[in-house]
Amino acid sequence: MAKKQAFGEEAQALKESQRKMAKVIVATLNDRGKYAYRETMMDQADVQEYIKNTRG
């Protein structure tokens, strides 16, 4: 079966309702002088706040 396509306002509403995710990788220097990486998946809107809080 073919998937029913939505046009116009319906398509725009569906596109806006989808969550936009981002993968954030934060590097930290450990005691031995090597870098450790921590990956986190989150909403795209929260990325800047997360980076600001982890670097703080």
C-alpha cells in the first residue's frame, strides 16, 4: 500500500511536531592526561544550555 501524503497545512503541522534531536559530545581531560568523551542525545533547542552548564 502506498503511504498517504499530506499537503499544505497538514504537512507543515506534521513537520513541526517532529522532535529534532542532536547528539552532543563533550570532551573532558581526566587525571592521567587523556581525554574522555561523553555522548548525550537531547532536543536541539536544549543544546546551548547543556553546553553552558557542563563547561561551567
